[in-house]
Amino acid sequence: MIAPAVLSPRATRTRTAILEAAEELFAARGLAEARLEDVALAVGIRRASIIYYFKDKAQLYDAVLGNALGDLFRQIEKALSGEDDLRVRMENAIAVWTDYIAGRPTAARLLLREMVGATPDQPPRMLRHLQPFLEMFRKVASEHRGPRVVSDTLSPIHFASAIAGTTLFMVGALPALHPDLDFNPLEPEQLKAQREVVLRIASRLLESRQDGSNDPASGIRT
């Protein structure tokens, strides 16, 4: 595979188009069922042209995961940096997550497929792309611990799972039930309500005391 750094502007555009088309197909069909021929057709190129950028389907799939999660990581990392109070930065990062997934439902479906298909013997392919997130969350959690920000009993992994899971299900799974539902989960007002719910959950978790109780005087910020 030719490194993206040496690609011409035209080749870079083609590579980006391949990643976008592949994300749609992998999200809809999964790795096993998606075909390079279909990716090529969606982009308007020959199948052989994809090999110029990615040596096989597995490498293309890994690049799609890296692209989707890399974009998200950069946005969350930016939200967590700066001089604002840690709580504010964490809430900003959570807002970035919900807005990102809501605006990129193919990524939500892709991540759900990864998790559903994982087994102890076959871990998800996205695992290595998640390591930067885990390290970032551990660093943030260790920055300050206390009843008003992060409890000693609050695992970064459990916190991330609780926050991520609700939005992934909302965006990646509920639309499959529409129109049997009374609402479209991807409508702006529903996505706004989901963001508020996630922030409320996060606020309650961040306010948990070390003994597992909550501070009733602290209230819930959204």
C-alpha cells in the first residue's frame, strides 16, 4: 500500500472516497459480506484500483476503522485539552461523542457490528484503535479524583462503556426498528434529547462519592 503522505491530491481524494464508500458497505453488510467490487462500483473505479491503496479487504477494513475512530479521537482529545475545569472538559468531550456518532451513523453501525461479532478467541479488530482512547481516559481520570469530579471507584472503562453504549444503541440500532417506533431516532429533536440524557448520566456518575452514594445537594448539570 502506498503511504498517504506520498499521494497526489487526486489520489488522496480517491483514497478518501474509497474509505467513505467502504464504511457505508462494511456498516451495512459487515466484513464478510462486503465486496471490493461493490466498493469500487460506489466510487466509480475498477476493483484493481483499490489494491493500489489497500492490498486486500482486511487492510481496507482496518483503515476504515482507523479513519472513523481517528477522527473521533482527535475531536475528543481537543475537547479534553485546555484550561477549563476538568468537569467542563469532560462534558465537552461527551457532547463531542454524541454529536459525532449522531452525525455519522455508519460509524455507529460499524462499531456495533464489531462488538457483536467479537468473541474471547477473536477480539474485535478495532481493539488496537481503541488503545489511545483508554490511555486518554486513564490520564484524565487520574488528573483529579474526588466526590465532585471523578470517584476512585469509577473505572474509566466502565464510565466510557456507560456513556458510549447508550448513544451507539440509539443511533446504530434503533433506526432499524423505525417506522414501527413512534419516532425517528435520527431526527434533530430526538438527537438533542439523547445528548441531554447522556450528559445527565455522565453528570450523575461524575458526582458519585467514593462509597457509591450521590451528593443530593450537587444537582445535575446538563
